[in-house]
Amino acid sequence: MAAKEEFNLLYHVLEGEGPPVIMLHGISQASNVWRALTTDLVASGYQSIAVDMLGHGNSFKPKKKEYYTTDIVLGTLEDWVDQLDVDPPYYIVGHSLGGYMSLTFALHHPKKVRAMVLINPLFSLSQLQAALSLLIPLDMLGARILKSTPLSVIKSFLERSDSFTVNIPADIRDIYAENIKRASPNFLLIPNTARDLTPRLKSIKPETLVIWGTKDNIEKAETFPKLVSELPNATGHIMQGCGHQPHHNEPEEVHKLIIQFFDSHPIG
């Protein structure tokens, strides 16, 4: 069994000075998807902290499949935050699975979160489009297939399919493909362990901005207004024509929304 320290030493990139912003990527991805947002946050006087979650990017990748659960991924994030040489409260930006982690972290540690921006966040498996719902039970088979799939095949798939990368520039799409291949294939096991957060949404108090694209082929766009209505202190912003990753479809607009939202909820 791996030492506990290996789990907690999550790779992260810290840049800038000012109020801290923790950024949590979506499933299969890594901290490098936040490069453009990091630049804009630092230029606006914020400290950017982009982390690779367990099993992703440059962070520790356990070999045992039983470690790939939302509880363990969240637990490693909690331990990592406790070891950060940056005092709370924090701003958080979370996309997709990173949105799920953001919501759960805020539920458990409300005093550590000043405000959140959630981009097409996951909060219930009932959000998943029909095709993905059918694939979730096949997670172990998918992990075995992905392990043997060459990077070139993954890139070709993303080029031909708009399910995951609607209107995303080619350079960002390549980063996504490379992140998928360098992550542990067992990341596919994580979503099946996600608890439905719907019954607990009213207990999540931090100020929250939910941003979503109307062309999301991963999660049902009609579920996001429900999230906004259930969270006690949330507002929503619709990105017409964007997919599952509006921060890559319309980065200038999304970055502006994020910075304006954090500016309007100062720390201290």
C-alpha cells in the first residue's frame, strides 16, 4: 500500500500574489487547462493555484482501482489544502467533476470558501446525457481499453467527435488528449461513486456563480438552473452555443465573469 504522503502530495502550480483562487479541473484533465485563466487572474491581482487531482496530471496515480472514488479524491484535496502555505478563505473555480469537488468541499468546509465559480458542474449522475449514463456501468471495461489506446487515436477521436470538445481550439483539444493519456485510466471509475448532492444543495452557503453552455453534450443543460435555484446564494449565467467547456469556447467572456464575480465578493 502506498504511503499516505504520496496521496497528499498533489502537483500544483502557484502564481501571482493576492487573494487565492484554487482551480479544480474536470475528469481526465489537469492543471494546465487553466493556463489562460491563470494569466488573467494574476494580471487582475489574484493568486492562482491550479492543482492536479489524484490520478491526474503530475499527481500520484495509485495502481489499485479502489482508490478511484469521489470520497478519496476529495479527501486528498482536503489534506492538500491543509498543507498549503496559503491561508483561507479561498475563491474556488471548478469545472465538471471539479465543480462536484468544489460543492462538496464547500459543504464540508464553508468557512474556508469565500466564493465559487462553477462551470458546467456535476452534482448528480442524473445530469448525464443518456449515452453517458449507459456507459457509466462499463467503467472498468473502459479503463482497460483506454490503457491500451494510443495518444494518436485519442487525438483523432477528439477531432472527429464534438461530444467532448464542442468548438474548442485545436491546441486546447490536443492538451485535452494528452491529459487523458497521461492520467490513470482508472479515472473512469470515479464518476460511478459520486453521490447525488441534490438533497444537500441548500446547505452549501458560499456565494456561487454557475456558468454553463447550452450545447453541453456531457451533462443536460436544463439541470443547471435547478442547481442555481437550490443553492442559497447562487446566480447563473448562460453561455449560448457553448458546450461542456465554455471557458475554452469563450475564454475572454468567462474570465471576465469570474474576475468580476470575485471582485464583487472581496475577502476580509
